[in-house]
Amino acid sequence: MTEATVHADLVAMMFVAAVFTALSVLVVTAPYGRHARGGWGPPVSTRTGWLIMEVPAIATFCIVYALGTHRAEAGPVGLLALWVWHYGYRGLVYPFRIKAGQKPMPLSIAAMGGGFNVYNGYLNARQVSEFGVYPASWLVDPRFVAGAVLFFVGWLINQHADAVLLALRKPGETGYKVPNGGLYRWISCPNYLGELIEWTGWALASWSFAGLGFALYTAANLVPRALDHHRWYRRAFPDYPPERRAVIPGLL
């Protein structure tokens, strides 16, 4: 059995995992952040948990990418830049912006997230620098251009949402407040909407089943969590704006 066959099988498993994950998290809310609860093993700080989850995404991708036959070609380098742009921030910057006082994260959840990112990093890196075909002209192909635009639109939405959340608590404050401004005027989780748009852009820019599988898995994981967040806000704040939706303005 060749590596290309194994890779294709692992990509197919991503689609199965997306369905399984969606069904699972619709029933059991992942126990971290505002939904934290006991029974999931020893806790770690939120910062440590994010590092365990996100650093493998950039480390695995870069290592596997460097082993690819096409690693020095312009098309793959353009896709590498998108991946590093997102995970360089998410794995190496964002954890150090998290303020003290947040609820700890179960180590089991952080480890599962890190394991997924190793798996997903391998799939997408191997697609980009070995199994995919991305000539230099790919950088001006409408699929790459449109995907990159979507990617950066999603990234900007995510950045603004993070900035609003990080500014909610003053030094020494704990607890939760209702975020306002930007897309928070219409939805409870614009940070998740940003992620959905980003990875939809990645799927288009990479034009691959590996990218599509990741985009679908992201939706399977984040849409149910956004619904959980939305219900939590409505329970915790009786005056929560009734016009807000969970993740898609006016729809969901």
C-alpha cells in the first residue's frame, strides 16, 4: 500500500470524523471555558491547554511540508503562508494574550485537540507539498485568489472578535460579560464564524479533499458549540439581545 493510498484513506476518515463529532458535541458539550466541569481528568491552565492544542498544528504542518517534493515551489509556498499566518498567531501568540482568571481546561480535551491537529496537519501539509499539483500559476488562479480573500476576511473577523473578548475583563476581574460591537451586534460567536470562513477559504485555495474535510470538521465542531454558547448567554443574562443568533446573522 502506497503512502498516497493511506493519505486518501485518512482524508476519507476526516469526513467520517466530522459526522461523528457533530453528533457527539450536539449531545455532550465539550467541557472547557464557560462549559467547564469535572470528570474529565486533571486540569491545566487555559494557556497551557491552548499551547498543547495549537502548537502541534503549526509544528506538524511545517515539518511534514518540508519533506515534500514540491516544498520550494511557489504554489505550495503560498498555501504554506496561509497556514502559518493562522496557526502562527493561534499557537504562538494568542495563548500569551489570554488573561489570568479563566477556568482551567481538562488535559484530556487539550490532548485530544493536539492529537487532531497532528492528524490534520499531516493531511493538509502532505497534500500541499507532495500529492497536490500547485504550479506557480496557482497563485493567480481564481480558486486560490477567492480562497485567500475568504481566508483573510475570516481571519480579520476572528481577530476583532478576540479583541472584544479580551477587552471585556479589566485587570483582576473574573466572570463573564456580554460582548458588544462588530458582529456581536448580530451573533453570539463571531470568532467561530471567522474560523468557518477562514477554513472554507482554505478548502477553496487548496482545492483538495483534505482542505474540504477540514472545513467540514471545523463546522461540525464549532456550530454546535456556538449554539451551546448562545443558549448559555440567554440563560446567564436575562436581558441578552433577543435579535442575536448563534453564529450566522439572521439564520442560525
